[in-house]
Amino acid sequence: MRREIRGQVFDTERDKLIYETWKNGSLSANYEFEILYKNAIDTYYIYEGGGPKTRFAEKLGDIVTVGSSRIIPISDIDAEIWCLEKVLPYELLEREA
């Protein structure tokens, strides 16, 4: 996905992927994902989305519901907090097992 937001370009195909989390697999209508990226000018952003049975659902017409995604630019501090919430607890649980 490539988007321009407030004059900055965010491109999930070219920017550096830092970490990603997935819920319910990618083939389910209930899937959700969050991916932390860093672009060429060192701005962090979250690329997130989900299937038609998640908070990301969007209606197309009267019958069809589809999933969607979005890009949210975040500060360095918010990126650090995101990592602490998503990555650190998981790694600590792995060490305890």
C-alpha cells in the first residue's frame, strides 16, 4: 500500500518492516493485522487492517461487506510504546515457557 499523508509518502512495499502481529490467520473473515514500519525519512507508522467481520469492515452496497486497511503515522515514542505492548510481552512469555 502506498499513501501520501500530510506531504509524506508511506509505502509498505519499500519501507522497512519492523514488526508485525496477526490475529486469526490471513484466510479468515476475522483476521486482523498490525505492522510497524519506518519510512525513508525515519518516520514510523502502523499499517493495520482486517477482514469483513472485524472493526475494519466496510460496506459495499447493500449486501457485500469487505475488509479494509489504513496507515497511521506515529511518533518515535508511540512506536516504542507499540513495541513494548506487542513485542516484549510475547518474548517474555516465550522465555517463561
